[in-house]
Amino acid sequence: MTEEREIKVRNPRTGTVDYRFRPAGAPDIKTLAEHLRAGQASDWQRDLQARILTLRRFVQSIDHHREALLRALSEDTGRERVAEIEVASVKRVVERAIELAEAAFARPVPVAASIPGLFAHTQLVPYALVGVISPWNFPLLLAMIDAIPALAAGCSVLLKPSEITPRHSEVLQQCIDDVPALAGVLAIAQGDGATGARVIDVVDAVAFTGSVRTGRHVACRAAERFIPAFLEMGGNDAVVVTDSAELSRAVPIVLRAAVAAAGQACQSVERVYVQDGIYDEFIARLVQEASSLELTAGVDGQGHIGPLIFAQQADIIQSHVDDALEQGARVLCGGKPLCSGGIWYPPTILTDVHHRMRIMQEETFGPVIPVMRFTRIEEAIQLANDTDYGLSANVFAGDEAEGVAIAQRLDAGVVSVNEASLSTMVHEFEQEPFKHSGMGPPRMGASSITRYCRKKLIVSNRSEQVRGVESLWDGAR
């Protein structure tokens, strides 16, 4: 790599800088892009079975390096159990991409056009080189969710991981190097935002996961280059809980969906609307269960809530809580970070909130649960839709029909009924973010493959009729 300024990386559990690296410079990225384009131009783009075999060997390589990858991911994020889930998920992502690619690239059957004798079929032509810019909250999983379908589609991929969680990339590179066919079409460019911009400058399409703020920059730079951008950005997900809901179900699920991964997930529950009739009991149960959760800040590392990965996120969370308190909100539990080397934020319940508070309008990205009372369902729907985000939403009601009726009126790409955050579990269906939460074809379902391809229409004339120059005759008669 060329000489670039050193990037220092903080350990989320200890708070100390224990990792350093130099980002890829413009010449490095240019060299990687040329290498990847050469790899894609070979049989990679044409031979689906070779791609399938290569991706399955990649899974075997990850399994071979599993312990090292787990250690690096745990150091990146301060989480052990979630790291295990991320590593285990790669095999599922690969097998799902293979199944979808086999369907997408099945031999096309020509279809008759409206003009007699003409038949047409579509050829999927993969982009030569796709850039994948991945975030810090689930650094391996969210990188693979975009990169693997692109590879299955026949593209090469240049991956730019987050500079906040870069350690695992060293092991991931070893996994790639173990599979020579993959090393020709998948490469990693370590670095920060400047590196990401350089990646966009050398690719034919870009898939980005991250904040709305950064996503705007990605979209603008891609537009300047006239290349497609597939953006999966932030959320401010709501949950509506009606009087008929079963509290023994709603309370633990809402809590889990709000504080899992310390709330550092785009689909985390960030706003809760509870109907009058059950509001008091819902709050009492929620506070009781939230107060029983433990932080992993102890010497043994045991507990439910891990540290904040990105130190600056603690300031954002606290500013949202403080703004709410200044405007009359009450904290029923939590409300202040714990600094013990790293930074932990406890599960925090807020009541007496309203929509002029930042915590109800912006993405908090932490384990904070503001709960607002409502009387009529119409009111809850209006409040839930009062946001610039539209990633996903959730409803708890007495029966499925009631929940679905509400779900159909919520402005979100995925709505879970009598559950929460089901978008993380159901990947075979297309999920399109609404509003500022995303742009471009969905990353799930059939479009996870086809969005990385251009569609070429091939039209054949099977008619015996010859349309010669006489058809151009335009003289007087």
C-alpha cells in the first residue's frame, strides 16, 4: 500500500487505541480495480457453476479461520455472541444467493411480442465491478449481505469496511486468499471516508450501508459518475401496541428489539406508541424487565448489553436523552452512560415524550425506549408515520387481521405484526426502504441478484416476412 496517514482504532471494550493501519491510497485502489476487472472479464461473469463452487469454498475457508475471525470481530465490536451469529450467517447468505442466482440465470424462454413473428428474451449482464461500503455495527454480516449476491451475479467486488471496525478484515483477507478464484474477483480496501470516495470513483455500481448523512454523499458522488447507487440507511422504527395486544408477548419483544446489540442496529425499535387501556401496565412491565438487564462491563464480561462500538455515538444518545428531559420527559430507568474503559449505555425508558423532541424525530442508535400514550388508532398511525425514515415498523394487536390492517397504513418497507424487527430474519422476500431510509432496488429477495445486472433485451424475428427498403417508400400515390 502507498504511504497514507495512519488511522488509529479504539477498542470498544477497553477504550484504548490498540490497532493501527494505513488506508489504501488512490494508486492502490486503481491497481485493485484493474485486477478485479481482469478477473471478472474471465469466465467469472459467464460461468455460474464456477461461481457457486467458489462461494462454497469461501464458506469452507471462513470455517477454517473461524476462531481467528471470531476473535477479531469480538475485538472490533466488543460482542462475542453477536460475533458468532455474524460468522455463522455467512453460510446462509451464500446458500441463499446461490439459490436466487440459479433462478435469475435460468435459461430464458423467448416470449411472443405483440407484433406477430417477434419473440424476445432478457439477458442479465452483470456490472464488471461493484463497490461495497459497509458499516461498523455488523461489520461482517452487512458486508457479506451486499458482496456475496454481487459475486453470485457475476460481478467483481471491491469492499471498503468501516475504519471503526477494521480488525476482522485481516482475517477475512486470509479467507479470500485461500480461494484463488475468489481472490481474483474480491478485494478489500481498508480506509475511511476518503477511501470510500476513491472506491466510488473506480467502480460501475456501489452498494452502501450506513447513515443518511453519509449516504447522501455516496449518492451524489455516484450521480456525478452516472453509476447506480444502492443505499440502505438509517431508521427510526416505531411500534404500535393496541389495547387488545397480549402484554406478555409485546413487552419482552419490544424490549429485545430496542436493546439488542445495544440498540446499534438500523431496524431497532426507537419509538413506542401504546394505547390508553394498557399503557400503565405496559410501562410497569417494561421498566421491570429493562431494569433486570445487565451490562457486560464487568471483569467476566457477562451480561446482556454490550459496549457502544463508536465512542461518539454516546454523545448522540445522551444529547437526545437530555433534549427530551429538558422538554419535560421523565427517565424511569437508565439515562446515563457507564464509562469503564469502554462506554456502555443502559436500557433507558422515557415517558412524557412528544414529537418536538429529537429522540422522536432522529435516529438515536442506542438502547433508549421513548414511550408515548395514544387514544385512537388513527392517532397512533399518524404519529408512527411522522418521521423522515421508513425502514421498518411493528404492530402488536389482539389478532393478525387487526395488526395487518394497521400495518397496511404504516409508511415503512417492512412491517412486523405481533413481532418486531422481522426484517433481520426473513431475507427471501424483497424489502424496499421508504423515505430517507434507502434508495435503489432492495438488497433482499430476487432483486438482491438482479440489481447488480443490466437487462439486455434480445428480440428475434421468426416471421418469414422480409421488411426491406420498400417499407420506407413515402412517395405520392
